[in-house]
Amino acid sequence: MELHQQQIADKIYLIRGIKVMLDRDLAEMYGVKAIRLREQVKRNLERFPGHFMFQLSEEEVQVMVSQNAIPSRQHLGGTLPYVFSEHGVLMLANVLKSQQAIAMSIKIIEVFVKFREMLITHKDLVLRLEQL
């Protein structure tokens, strides 16, 4: 599956002040079933501290649906999804160990880095405007 940076960026959400990706979206990108991804995570929980991965609450899912971030609750497959931060995305590639997971995680990390660079550039511009 060849995804462009914008397609990846569209699957990054800001939840609890952290940029994250849904387990279902990552499974699709990595070429595995979501249930298999969650199984591998559960087998390797010590690799996924709270700032790498957490499960969404019912309220957070409802907010995502109401803001049209996801089409419906059914889109998530009937369970409360797990979400992964940039570090969690990288760790997923290590536990899944497929070439597709490794290649896709590199692309995803590059998008996260671009977000950070844009934020720094934006802060610099705001600072310059304030100085003027």
C-alpha cells in the first residue's frame, strides 16, 4: 500500500494533547489485521508505556465521531481503539517485524517530524511578528 505524506497526516489526531494514530489505521498501513496488531501489543506491553499507547475512552470516541474525524463508532470495529504516539508507532514496527511495517513506520515518523518542523517554523514566525 503506497501512501503519500498527506494521506498519513490525515490519519494523525490530537488527543489528550498528543499526536496519535488509531490502531485500526496503523494495522491497515502495516498490512495486518487490527486484532493481530493488538495481540502483538499485549504480548509486548512493557514496550508500550502510557505515552507510547493508550486506549480511548467512550467520550473521546464520541468526540471523534461528532467532529467527523471518523465516520462512525462502527468504523472502529466495535471496541474502544488504542492509539499510538510517534514513539508507539516506531515500537509497533519492532514488534510486528514485517518489512511493510518497518517501511511504513519510517514514512509515518517522517510525517511526525514534518509536523514538528512546521510547529517550530510557526513559533518563529509568531515571535517575529510580535517583535515587529
